[in-house]
Amino acid sequence: MPRLDNNRFAPLLKDKMSAESYRKLIELDNESLFMFVGEYTELCEPDSVYICDDSDEDAEYIRQNSLRGGEEKPLAKKGHTIHYDGYDDQGRAPGATKNLVAKELLPLMGALLAKEREEGLAEMREILKGIMKGKQAIVKLNCEGPTQSPFSIACAQITDSFYVAHSEDLLYRRGYEHFRHMAPGERFFRFVHSAGRLDENGNSIDLDKRRIYQDLEDFIVLSANNQYAGNSVGLKKHAMRLAIKLSGTQGWLCEHMFVMSVQNEKKGRSTCFCGAFPSACGKTATAMLPGEKIIGDDIAYFRNINGEFRAVNVENGIFGIIKDVNADDDPLIFKTLQTPGDEIIFSNVLTGPDNEPYWLGMGVDHPVYGWSYSGKWFEGKTDEQNNPIPFAHSNARYTLRLGYLENIDPAYNDKNGVVVKGIIYGGRDSDTSVPIEESPDWKSGIILKACTLESETTSAVIGKEGELAPQPMANLDFISYPIGAYITNNIRFVEGIEKVPRIYAVNYFLRDEKGHFLTHKLAKKVWLHWAEQRIHNEVDAYRTPLGFIPKYEDLKSLFMEIFGEDFSEALYKKLFKFRIDPWIAKISRTVRFYTHAAPDCPKEYFDIWKSTAHKLTALKERYGRYIEPGAYREK
């Protein structure tokens, strides 16, 4: 008799599971997993429990049940499905998302949305009690990062949503066999999710009880009364918060970054970059630039392996914002989204009479009626405040496997990751940051590029759009231990690394006086190739008060080589002039933010920000409001 048959939860699980599911669980011989499944089966009271292994048969069981239960519906193209979240469940919910920490740590958490751990767990147990009655629970085992590698973190999810389980199967590597090879007592992340009570459209009803609580001591996330994948798919941003906390204690990094490789065909080389951008600021579009290769578009783990700065893509798929994905601006993604046979989930877009998906910025005419996140939709439909309801949500998404992309880099599944040569931090402002600037060194890059990052808010977060908000490291929503310590760990990470990556700040959103963007969307390819040339010491640069910018002749050459376009010197000067007043204001906002949000932030960092602002104020006396490219000279 297997030893776990004597566990106190064994009778309950035998009653709730088929003999086959129970066999799958017992064969892993993992007492912590058995206890996890038993504890939350007892608390949530599902009618039955299904254990998934790594087989395609179990993946198809999940997919078919999502369709059968109406969580997804088939679209016209084979393999394509549509899912709708509730009208008020269309983005991350910061107010309902809390980091559960010990009471004594609360004063250090600043702006990190923390809650006392025991209080939060008690609240969640009350919400979860009996929440799965009448439903089947699915137990899905996956792995963050490639399986059985130095980067791997095993994950176990219990959910009553087949849509969530299906999404995870597209987004992550299957982990049943990884669990089989784990050492006794080896830690794994745990996730519990329930959509809760559902309305006639299959959407969560009790949004007032929507909760996403991350227990940072026990590495478990409890999520209830939501369906939007950013809140319900445990292995995405919830696992990221757990990994950030774990990495902070173990000396590695978990970052909100893509991993991609820039291809220099003339020189026959491939150079890996990672990049952090707040939502809707060009992150996926950069990772998916035509002619380059993608490794991952959202979350990266960094480790020092034999003195090398190495990264893996945590995920195996993309959960991407679909707004403005079109044939001109994002041709590779657009082509993939039109390919029959690929397993793709669309969410919160318009389903037209032809049963095809339509989204904002698609570049084609959309039908005047159909079905959307607001239910039946027709041109001119308004909400209760008489505001027009668009045919698709601005935070609508697509979910697909990375392997579908024709520009996938074979290294995306390398167990030892890739060597990183450059780090990019990208925000969204219309009047401050230049398109690309290189930091003089790693430390100043973190403090003056990454920590000062700001972005106009978008629909990826529930609340107002268009407000300028601090986004340190493009990670504020996911940092799960005090910010000052997190910054310090980023700075210290490169100790012992032989070749430290160069840091770049980018901004694709500069506008002219009439509000028009100064460059087209694919211009980012030029900025990236300039950075690639800098890493290989092939081009010089102009010094600025905060780093280095391209010279005109190098960009002119790249625009002609890549696009066959002329790049005017007048536009170059407009793009790359150093804007002193906006930068002084930006640093002032940075100081105010960290004074409030990071009680543990070292005085040294404040001194650097304040001395930089003082330096810029003095420079204004010498140069005026702007410093033209090439004009800056250090005394």
C-alpha cells in the first residue's frame, strides 16, 4: 500500500477522484502536494477532482470541457476560441490584490499593497469555504522556466475554471514529470483559484468579494471571484510575486522582462537583450520585431551561472494585449493570429456574424453588430452613463504557445538560459525621455533609468487611463518585498559577473506640439540595432548629462539600411535634445514617490537623485531649457 494512503486526506480524495486521477496523484509520492490537494478539496468542496498529467489527452480533456461548459466558444478558424470575462472584470485589480506579510513587516512595505498575513488568510478561508460546490476542480502541474534546469520552479494549481487550466497549458511547460523527479521536501509554488458563483453568461458574480492574496511566507496564492487571466492564471503574475520574494532571499532575480535576440545578419551574430516595459508600452512589440528572434515576452529569471549573466523565459506562451496588433505594425503576431490550426484563445474582442474575432486597431473594418465583453453589441451601444461602448475592450488579449511563432529563437527552451548583453527599460511619456539612451554603468542605470521609470496608465489596470504613474523597474505592481531592498539586490546582482550587460532607457512615445508621434512604431528596430552596435563597440556616441545617445550619421545609416528611409537631421535633433525642465520634474517626482513608497530606501539613492537634479538645474544656466545632441560637455 502506498504510504500516502494512510494520509488523513486519502479517504476524501479517493471519494472525489476517479481511480485514474488518484493513481496519478499517489504515483508522484509527494506528501506536500498530496496535503495541498487534500486541504483545499476539503475547504472548497468541489463535487469531483481531476488530476492532469503531461499527456495530450489530458490537455484535450481540459479544452473540451472549457468548450462544453461555455467558458470558451469555437471561432471560425480551427483551433481558435473566444472567452469573455465579466464587464467589470477586464484587468488587474490592485485594490483586491494584496501581499500577505508578517505584521512586523507591514511598515516597510510602503506602496506594495500589503495585508497582515493571518488576517488575510482567515478572510480567504471564509471566502473559499464551499466555493467550488457543484463544480469539478482541476489540479494542473506546471513548471516556471524549463523543466529540470537550474532555473526551474515547480507549480501546482487547483481551479474550478477549465479556461484557466487551458490558458496555463498554452502558457507554461507541463510539469507532472518534473514533479516525479523532484527531491523529497523540495519547495513548489501553490495556487488556488475559483471563479465563484456565475451569472447566466458564465461570469463571476461576487466581484465585491474578488480577492487575489499572495502569502509570501508560505508561497501560496489564493484567488477568488474573478476570471480575467491576469487575476486567475496563478502561474503568471502571482507566481512572479512569489518568485521575486524567493529570489530576494537566494541571490537571483525575477524581472518583468522580455528576452529576445537581435539579429545582425551582416556580421552573422545574435545578441540577447532583456527589456522591462509597463503594460501597453511596447514590450511585446519590441520582443516581436520583424527580423529579430523572440525567446519570451513577459517574465525572466536571471542567474549568475559560472560568471555569466544568464536568463530564461519563465513562460512557454504569450498572454498579450491585442489592441493595435495589425499587419503593418506587428506583422508576425498578426500572421500567427490569422493562422488556422494553431490553438489560440482570444478574450474580450468582438465576435462578428462571421464568427471571426475583431479588435481595436486591427486595421480592418469591423462588423456593426456581434457579441462582445458587454454582451450583444451594436454600433452606438452605450453604458449606464450614456458613454459609448467600444466593440472590443482596450485590454482584450490573445493567448498562444510561443512555438507557433515563426521567429522563435531555438534557445527559448535552453535549460541553461541565454547570455544577456543588454537590458532595456522602456516607459511611456510624450515630452521627457529620448528614444534611446545608454547608461554609463550598471548602478546608475538602475538608479537613474530603471528607478525613475514612469508611464501613462493604460487599460491593463482597472482605473483611470492616461495618468502619469511611477513604474520603477516596470515592476511596481509585482514587487513583493520592500522596494529599497529590491533595488539594492538588483544593483548587487552583477557582483561576480565577468561581462555586465549595458543598460538602455527607451521611449517610443515622444509627440510633437500637435500630439502626433514623432516616429513610426517600427522605428524601435533602429534604436535596438544601435544598442547592438554599441555593445560590440562599433559606433561612438554623444555624452549627455545622464548617459550616451546615438550620433546622427549612425542612425541615418540604420534607417536607410533597415527601412530604406531617409532620416532627417531636423527630426534627429527634435528626438534627441535633452529636455532639462521635464527631467528635473521627473526626478522631483521620483524623490517624492520613494519617500512615501519605500521606507527602507537607502539614503545613498536619494543623494544621487537630488545631486542629479542639482546638476541639471546648474546646466540650465549654461545651456537653457534644452541641450542639443553633441553640445554637452562635462566640466
